[in-house]
Amino acid sequence: MTLWLVHRATQPTLPWKWTGFEFLLLCVIGMVTFQLTPLSTETLQAVSPAVERFLLADLYPELIGTEPRFSWNKISLAPVETRLTFVPILCVLLLFLLMVQRFQHRKHARSVMLVISLGMAAYALFGTLQYLLGNGKFFGLITHPFTNTFTGSKGSFTNSNHFAGFLALALGPLLAWTITSDAHSKTSRSHRREWNSNMRIAFGGVASILLLIGIVLSGSRGGLILATVSLVITMSLTMIRRAADARLPIIFAVFGIIGLGAISLIGDRVLDVNAQELVSADIEKMDRGNARGIIWESNLAAQKEFRWFGTGLGTHRHVIPAYHEEKVSRRIYTHAENSYLQIGTENGVVGWILLTLAILLVIIKLMKAAFSSNVSKTELPFIIGSMASFGVFLCHGTYDFAWYAPAYMLVLALYLAYVFSIQTTHPEAEKQYSRKTFSSLIMAGGLIAFLTFGYDAVGPAALAEPATMRYLCYTAQTKHVDNVDDEMAILKIRVSELRKSLQINPDDIENQISMAKCLRRAFELQDLHHLYPMPLAQVRAAVYSGGFQDSKQLTSWLENKAVMQQALPLINTCLQHARLASLLCPLRSDPLLIQAEYCFTNSPDSEQVDYYFARSERAEPQSMDVAFDRGYMAWNRGDIEKAFQEWQPVFNDKDPNQSRILSIIAPVLSPTDLINTIHPTLETLNTITMVYQKLGEEQYAQAAIALANATTKAIPELPASERLDYVNIAFIRLRSAKVKPETIAFINQSAEYFESSVPMRRQFAQWLVSQKEFALAEPHLEYCISRSPGDVQAKEWLQKSQKAMDQIARQSSMRLYR
């Protein structure tokens, strides 16, 4: 782009075509520069007063007890992410401005539009084949840690919604090009023109069908909406401008039948499910538990505090957890599920103003181009298609944030550049207006300066990404690890990959946090193997009990071989990564909690622990990790009541920290004492039972009996659809605990609620037969056989029971006779 613009600047006969986006480009640069510029305390308080709530005298523990002062001087709360996000936005805008100038040759412009649109149809075919015939890997080679290609047509996108939205961008231009009439007058080449027209209809129709099939197979309900929006806009404008081919009804009939046939063969189930959900208009069902409602409310809350300039471009995922009004069960919202809300959160009112100006500028230009009498008829199909694509873009932004996908934004930039390059006024007026200026020379100079900044921001992140991806793949494998040795082996590989990534890009916030967490886990695993002479809790308690005058004396004691000499290097490295992550982004709770856990190695001041906890709660008030760590600290201090008070929210919520807590307290408390202390739900009680299963038969039996009793009491209040699952779980636990009298009592008490349930009564009968309780098993077996006459195994059990009962009766008679 730079070389071409320099060439453009040196040619006085080539005018610069103004678009209006040059001014917006400068405004975006100015806004982001302001977000990244260090400001004085007074200025920062004036433009972003909410920073004070999060970061007043907070970045350094030594500020505890001193006069409050700001320890942050930028509007952006994650400057690294702001720079990283800023560069691609500039690239998209610069590509748009470049293509506006390149598209002055109209035949070349139309060829580019056609090639891009047909290429996207071919891409839709690739995504379809990958879904139907693939092995679950992207391109048949690449394993992604969080998704696969079995769940829907995705192409190279990890999100099927974004793939569907991307294909919908091309649907309008392709359809308009297909159904508009050939504007060329008939000449001696009329036969070839007609042949070209037929080829246009054939290629365009097949390409449009491929796009629709790709959208349907993606399984995206939003994709169906976007396809509808594109079709409606394209058809409406084609009819209004009377640009449709005379054979349009025949074209639609033929390709409609072909398209419906193809979809019925390979995507009827997906289409039927998604269509039913859309028609039902059940927001709760479509939104998967009100996920969008939660994140939208959080964004609105953030915008009330960061009103004018936002929290910084690209900072959404780091800032928004501080504004969740309810627990989100470890879900990470990387974006706001709404483009307009996210722009308001990250850039405030200023960002909204710039976005509004950009949208108005595009709409005005599209309307002028579509209804101008100076525009050639040959331009009309792609103008109509570009209007449909922009409509898709605006609609997609209301429920998703696909704007950060490079392919999505680059294709949209090309479509809009085509429209902005069209001459809508009289040629003489345009020539007078577009007289030679130094605009291109200025932009070329700016691009040259931008190259260094852009590479410094994006280059290291791009080079480090392969190592990061390998780390994520190994992290996904740890979910299937059953023992400590295997976990440690994978952990070493994960740390190695993270180290490679951080050597290239040390400013990666997520990787710094991941490294700190991996090193903490490495210490925990080594501690499980008893590699250190003193347990961590014992060392921490000794440090906070007093007796150390300063940090130097503390360090000298910790370096004793009998204390923590071997563990200190690992802990210090972990702390180093946690501190760097906090400095890169002060609103992340994970590094703060790690510092709360290990800060005793640097200072005997116990107030530092509360300081880090306070910051963590402000960063993520709904995080159960904070509650767990607070309770764990209280437990180690011997304050059992305080520990359970902190842990109670963890037990009330379905959180993975439950297992961590139970592994700590189960060896100390009996099942009865634990259950009476926390009053768990049935789900939590089942988790407790599984923990005690590993500790001993007697304790497991107590827990299983408690689960069975609680389930029996809860059956009348449980929804009918959930009763079977809960009773089945309790029955399984009782069977494995081998408590026969209690199991029989549970069957008798719960059977009345499952008189018509063949699966449940069959399980009861099978167990009773195995325990030689034939009299109790017989009624259940007779019922099951009456409902399922073909159940051969049940009949065998019944015959076995009857024979056993007859034998028992004969033996009883013989004893009486004797």
C-alpha cells in the first residue's frame, strides 16, 4: 500500500478521490493516541473518573496506609491490547482508502468484486465438505483446543456464527449479479452476449446455493436471519430499480428447487431445529440461559462509569468481569455479543460518535450510488449487493461482534470501496473537485511511519501465536489426565511452550497469567510428592505469626534448607509473571490471587493479603476463586468458622472450586458433620459423596446414605423431569457403598414415585435379584415384562427368582416335616 501510494503521489495526472473517511481515520488515530497517552492526575480524573474506584493507590503494596494517590495514568486499562487492536483497524481503513483509488478503472473494479464473491462461494463449498466429510480437524490437519469441525460448517473460523455472517456478506452481491439483466445493447455479438448471460445465471445461481447451504449447515440461527436480510434487501432494490432479468421467475423456480433439494438432503435437520427456535421467539432458549442479557447489562453498567472515552480499545474481556451482576460460571466474554455496545464500552461517547458518522457516510453514499442517474447500469448489480452486505453488517452487529474477524472486515472494506469509487456526480464537477493534492503523499509518509509502530505491536504477537496454540492444545489434554505423574509431564511441556511464546512476546497478558498459574500448579504437584520439608501453610503461618523485623530477615529464614530453599526459585518466578500481568492489566483477579497466596515470601506484613483480595474482588466481584482463596487462608489460620462463611457461596453455586474445598476438609470432617455445616444441595451432596469414596468405605457409606435420605425427602418437590436422574444417582451410590438394608429401604420409599417407570424398576429388580431378595424383586420384574414382553433378560431374572423361591419353600417344608 505504501509503495502504491508513493507512486500515486508522484503522478500529477492522477487525482485523489476523497471519501470522507480520511477525516474519520485521523479522528480514530487521535482517540486511540489519547487513550494511550500518560495523563496527569487531574486530567485523568476529569476524563475518566471511574479509574479512581479501581486503581486508587493500588498498584504497589507499599502504598498501603499512605495518602491515596493515582497509580495509573492512562485511560486504557490494558494498553497492550489497545495497541494490538488498533493496528488491524488502521489496516482495514487504509485498505479501504487504497482500493477506492485503485477502483478508478471500472472494469477492474467489477472483476475484483466478482472474483471475491465467487471465491467466497468456493469457500462455502470447502466449509460444507469439511463438515460433511472431514475428520474434525481444520483443513484435515489442524487440531484446535476448543472446537472441531463436527459441530457445524465453519470453514477456517472457530465460530460457526462468524462463518455464517461472513458468507452472508457475499450473498447480496452474487444474487444481484445473477438476477440483474445484461445492460449491454445487442450487436453483432448478441449471441455471445446471450451465452454470457446464461453463464452468469448458471454460475451465480450455483454460487448463491453454495452460500445458502454453507449458512444452513453452520447451524447458526443468526446466519439464517442475515441470509434473509440480504435476500430481502437485494430483491427489493432490484425490483425498485427495475434491474431484474426478464427470466427472474424461471431462475428462482429452477434454483429454488435445486437449493431446497440440496438442503433437504444434507441440512434439513439443522434448518428445521433453527427455524423452529426462531419461530418460537423463545429468547431464553435461543440465548442459551440469557447469556447475552448478562453481558449486555454488564456493558451498560460499565458505560455509566467510563462514559466519554471508554476503557480503551480492545479491553472488553479484561474489564467487563468487574460489572457482572450475577455469577457467570467461569464463562469468559471476550466480546460484548453486540458491536455497538462494545464500542461504547471501549471508546465511550466519542467512539459512538465516530461510528455514527461512519455509518451515515456509508448510507448516504450507498443511496446516492443506487439512485443516481449518472451511474452506469453495469455498476448497479454490485451497488445493490453492497447495500445488502452493509445491511448484513449492521444487523449482525446487534447480536454479535464479528467485526474483529479480519476476513469479515476486509471483504466489507472491499465492497464499500467499490461503491465509494463510483462517480455519482457530473464528470466535469468530479474532475474539478478532485484536482491534484498532496493527500496521497501525506498518507504515504504516514504509512511509512506506521510500519514500525504496527510491526512492534502486531509482529511479536503473530510470531508467538504458534507456541501459544500448542500450549492451549496441551492444556485441553489435561482434562483427560487421571494421575499426578501424567499431569506433571504435560505441565512441563505447557510451561516450555509458554516460555517460547513469552520470549517472543513478553507483553501477552493472557500468557503471563497462564505462566503464573502453571508454575503455581507445578509447586502444588511437587508439594503433593512431599519434595519440600515444610508444608506451605505451615511456613505462611510462621511468617505471619511475627518475629521477623524486615524482609531481609524473612528471606534469610526462607532460604534455610529446612524451610523453603528448594521452592523459592519456583515461587519467585511465579510471582514475577503474576506481577508483570498485573502491571500490563491491573483488572485481572488471577495474578492478584497468586500474589495474595505467595506474598508472604517478600514481606511479613499480613495486610498485603487483604490488599490483594480487595483488589481481586473489585476486578471480579462474582469470581468464586476469590471466595475460595479467602476461605483457604482462613482455614490455614485455624479460623474454621470464617472459612466456611467464605466457602458457602461456592457450595451454593455449581463451581469447580467445590472439589478443591472438599479435598481439603473431607479428611478432617466426617460426612455427617460436613453436611450439617454447609447444608448442600443434591448436586453438591453427590460431589461430597464422590470425594469420600476415595477416603474410605465407612465414610463413603455414610455419605451415600445421607445422599439417599436427602433425595428421598426432595422427591416430592423435584420437577417430574428431574426425579429419575436424582434417584438414579442416589441408587448408584448406595449400590457401590454396599449398604444393603439402606438400599432396600430407599427402593421401597422411592418406588411409589416410579410405578410406571420401566427403566427404574428394572434397575431395582436387577439389584434385588443379585442380592437374593427374590420376593421383593418379583413385583418389579412382572411389571417390566408386562410392559416389555420382549425383554428376555427380565424373563430370565423372573424365572431365576421363582425357582429360588420354590426351592426356599421346599427347604422350609422339609424342615417342618423333620
